[in-house]
Amino acid sequence: MLYDSIPVVMYHHVSTVGSELNVHPQVFEEQLRALSVKGWKTLSGDEFLFFIEHRKERPKKCVLLTFDDGFADNYVYAYPLLKKFHMKAVLFAAVDFVEDRDIKRDSFVPLPHNDAWKLALTERRSEVMCTWKELREMDGSRVFDVQSHGMSHRTPEYMKRRKYEELKRDLSGGKSALEERLSKKIVHLAWPQGHYDGEGIEIAYEVGYKALYTTERGANTVDNLSMIKRLPVKGRNAKWLLGKLPIYSSVLLTRIYLALRTGR
């Protein structure tokens, strides 16, 4: 059946530098314009949960746009374009990289993904990562719904080494920091690098998350809120995106498409 799944799209960067995880602002604008023209409703995190749990009240064409990590180019390029088209998105921020700085972005220099992360791991991290002031502005505007990416971006390491107490501190700390700084309830978590396991899911629920996002492709219904699937954009154009959204809006079409894509 069509429209029994809500597609979730995954971005990292919107900027003018080329890399696999980057979408050029012009391409992003074309994507948003196409979504608007074709009648797709973009959702906040709360709306996503409501509509996935109340299917009869769901708009036929709805999509959740998500951004991982909290890079400053999301503020510089993506935020104004989302406002221009009256659209919404969720931004997953890793709080250890968010600083209390009042930075002017007039001379902002975008970097490729790996270079941005190298700088984020230094004392110059605010040059490439959003500040608390920027997160508050975007979240307060109701354009970006800021949610959790944990604290340190080291959760894959904690799970691989079975350091689950550290994992719990990381997930709980990211949630509580955002709740304190943004004065809102945080219930959405995107797993850093898409890595998770069964124990990690149990811990995430234990500390209060309700929706857990992976980097795997697939359909989304109320039955897989512990492993929400996402479609990576990776610089592809508006025509590609419009072609994929109807597929990922259907559990059956998604299953058939992924079987053909993977040969399974």
C-alpha cells in the first residue's frame, strides 16, 4: 500500500565545497523548491512521531529531513533556505562540540567533511560547529528541531568495547545538556556513524529517548521506532530525491526496491 511509511532523509552538510556528504546550496534550494511544488510536507520531530503513530491523520506526502553532527554550514546555508521555503528539519547535535561563543559567520569558510571533523576535535571547533546561540536561534524559530547526537561522537567505540556505562553517560549527558540549554524535551537520538546494538537500544530507551535513527535505508512505521531508517542524499539532485520519496513512502515498494538494489 502506498503512503504507509514516512521517508526520512539524511544530510550532513549544505555548503559550497565538494565532498561525498555535502549538498551544494543551489542543489539544496532546488530540492526544497521541488518538495514545495510537489506538495510534500516537511515535519518536526514531534510531528514525525505523531503521524507515524496516527496514520489516519497523516498527510499523504510527508517527509522528515534530518542533519547529523551540527556543522556550522547548517546554520549558514541550510537554515536560511529552509526558512525561505517555510520548511522544517531535525538537527542532531553532539554537545561536546557546541561552545558558548558569539561568532560572526560573515567570513565563514566551509570545509569538506573529514577536514571539518579534524578542526572540530581542536580548540577551533566553533569555526566549523554550531554554537549554543545558533542552536537556540534555529530551534526557537521552529525551522530546525534540535535533537540529540549524544555527547562525544564516541558511542560506536563504547559499544564495540562493551563500555555500556560510558555509553549511558554519553547518551544521557547529550540529552540533559540539550534539554537544559534549549528548555525542551529531547526524545530523538541519531546514532553517531549509524552504529548501534541491542544493549545500546535498551540504554537509549532507559534514559528517555523514544525515536532512534540509523543510517540504514528502509521504510518507517510505528513498529521500527527503535531503528528508524534514513535515505542518504550525498549531493544528489532534486529529481533523484522526488523519485525516491514515493518509494520510501510505501513499505512494499521499499522492500521491492531494496531487494532489486542489493540483489537479495
